[in-house]
Amino acid sequence: MSLLTFRGGVHPFEGKELTKDKPVTKYMPKGLMVYPVSQHIGAPANPIVAKGDRVLRGQKIAEAGGFVSAHVFSSVSGTVKAIEPHLVPTGGMVNSIVIENDGQYEEVKYQKAKLSNLSREEVLNRIKEGGVVGMGGAGFPTHVKLAPKDPSKIEYLLVNGAECEPYLTSDYRRMLDNTKELVEGLRIMLSLFDNAKGVFCVENNKPECIAALEEAVKNEPRMSVATLLTKYPQGGERNIIYAVTGREINSSMLPADVGCVVDNVDTVHAIYDAVINGKPAMTKLITVSGDGINNPQNFEVMTGTPLSELIEAAGGLKEGAEKVVAGGPMMGFPMFNFDVPATKTTSSILCLLEDPVAKAVPTACINCGRCVSVCPSHILPARLATLADRGDLEAFDKLNGVECCECGCCSYICPAKRHLTQSIKSMRRLVLASRKKK
Ligand code: SF4
Ligand code: SF4
């Protein structure tokens, strides 16, 4: 059988054996909980609580600050201690609501619902009221994504279960442990799009998930499972669309422009919880893994929990661990301070004994062309990195540097160890900022 895939990509060490078969541990937080008002793409949410207020688990504590924005909820009951800037896993300082957990977990009353009793508007409103965003990392508000201009033009709802980043297994666990809820989540999404079919998209290194999903959708005429070739970055939005439908988009297009909506499995689970159970997005599955942690495992974590606690709960860092990354090894953010909270988009903490990137000494390009052959965006990484290093914004833009999806394949494959992604990423952001100004 030929497996679905895209052009380009690499095959890094997978590392998933470390955690994939371990049951998910529910982690109960100990210290102060921190809720950044920006855990999504778009306008920050506005705090609607004040210092000294008592809040309940599941209570809205910050209201969406615009159309493209999302509410934020407390995942514990307790008292608001402060509203102040706090460091987040991606490295910036973000205004955050700090709550002292009283350990009671007293919850608000959730309004359950049946899909058959809900109108389209009510479904979208429940997703919006649940603060659901792209939990796979992008953080785009889901109620906006599920309300394109013309819903009748959407033909594919692609549920992204590729989980192509090495070491990560939280989506793997989600697909195995919550198969039924995912099918119900997809049913909710399909209720918004009369002409669409729903496809669970899973890489072939997860045969257990493929089997479980195939069994679960065998009597669902509008649902199917697509088996994708295991290759990084198969889970990138553009790559998954191309692999399953053969359709292509660029950075100035939306998946809806080619009749597609793509949502990560964790997002589909959050959709189910928000619409059927009335529960907001306030928990996350997080993988803590790598050869630098004593007891790699997956945790179910309440948002706001300090990541330092998860490192401790996984047995702590091994002596001499050199690197800790929020996210996967290919696209994650290096962490220098672990006092950062788990957010709606945190998927993993990767702890490595060695930091090969820091040790690699870049040498001159030998024009081998490998970076070009692996680039899923079909651009010229070596040339673009040179232009970026020279600060030639115009030439960089002309060569389509903004099409870079920052996947890291070029740096990974480069025998000269050039920091291609880093250079391209920085210049790409400058180009986008300058376009915005104009
Ligand atoms: S140029 Fe960008 S898209 Fe292409 S391989 Fe490098 S990081 Fe990935
Ligand atoms: S992979 Fe590295 S050495 Fe080869 S062409 Fe690209 S930048 Fe040059």
C-alpha cells in the first residue's frame, strides 16, 4: 500500500518508545497557578477578576479581547493573588492571572447538552464559550476556524493525529484512550459542514491508533482514517492537506481556501468537552520525555501548573542534563527557567542529556543541496539564510522566504551544521512585520 505524504521532510530519531505505552498520570498541582491572558493567536483576553477574588474551577477569569481571541478559565478553586506579567514557555512575558490553589477543586456547574438539540450557532457558541483553541501548538481560536465565510465549500475536516515531532506521545495517548470522544468531537464538527467528510490522519508508526480509530468509524459513513507515511513535518497543516487531498496552499492562503479545515486531535477532544459536557479548555496532556529525565511519562495537567512541578513529578532531571525544551526537538523553545505555566498549547517538555545544537560548529556551505531537497516549503534554505545573515530583506522576500514554515528540516540535514532555520526564522519575522506596517 502506498502511504500518503508530502514532498520533502526528514526522518529524525523518533524516541516515542520512552512514553507511548505508559498510562497517563493525572497530575495534581502544588504551587501557585499562573494563567497567561494570551494562550492563543489574536488579541489577549481581558481579566474579569481582581486581586482577592475567590474563583472556582471552570470559572472564566479572562474574557476574549476581540473576534480572534479566546476566554481563559481557572483550572482550580482558590484566590486571585495578583495580575502581573509572567514568563511563558515560549520565552516572552505575558500578563497573567496568578491564583492560589485552595486544593478544594470546587467547580462551577457545567451545562451539558445533546448535539441533536443544538443549532449550528449554539454549537459554535459553546466552542467559543469553552475557550477552545488549536491545542496542537498553533492556538488559533477554534470557533473562528469552524466558521469560514462559506461552510458549504468545506469538503474535508482533517483531524491531525500525525504527531510527527519526535518524543511526543500525548496525541498517541489521546487517540488510544479517548477514541470515542474523538469520534463524537468529529461528529460535532461535521454537523457544521453539510458537504464535508471527516478524516482522522495518523502516521503509520501508530498502528494501534489507526486500528482503534478504524474500528470506531466503521459504521460512520462520513468518517474515515488516512494512514500517512511517518516523516517529519507530516503534521504541518500544509503537508497534511497535501498528503490527504493533493491540494496546495501557501502562507497567504487558509486551508478553507482549498476546502479544508485542520484540527489537532487534542482540539477535537476539547470541542467534545465544550459542546457536550459544557466544560472549558483547562486541562492538557503533556509528554515529559527525553534521555535527560529520570521517569519519562505523559501527564494530564491543569493549565496554569508550573512546568517545574512536572519535571519533578517525572523524577527530576538526570545529573548533567544539558538541555530542556518546551515542545519537540524540531520546533520547540529552549527553556532556561522552568517557572513557566502549562498553557492550552503546551504539548511537551523534552529533557536531553546532550545539546548537540549548541556544540555544533557551523562551517562553510558545501553546496550539497540537501537543505533544498528536504524543504517542505520548496524554497532555497541555503540562499535564504545567506540573505538573512546579510540583512537583505528585499531579496529575501523576493525569494519567498516567508513561505518557510520554520520546521527545522534544513538545519537538521545540513552537514555543515549551518544555523539555517534560525537565520531564516528571524528574517521572516522582520519581513512579516514590515509587510504589516505597510
Ligand atoms: S527553509 Fe523553512 S520550511 Fe524549508 S526546511 Fe528550512 S525551516 Fe523548513
Ligand atoms: S545543506 Fe548545508 S551545506 Fe548543503 S547546501 Fe544546504 S546549507 Fe549548504
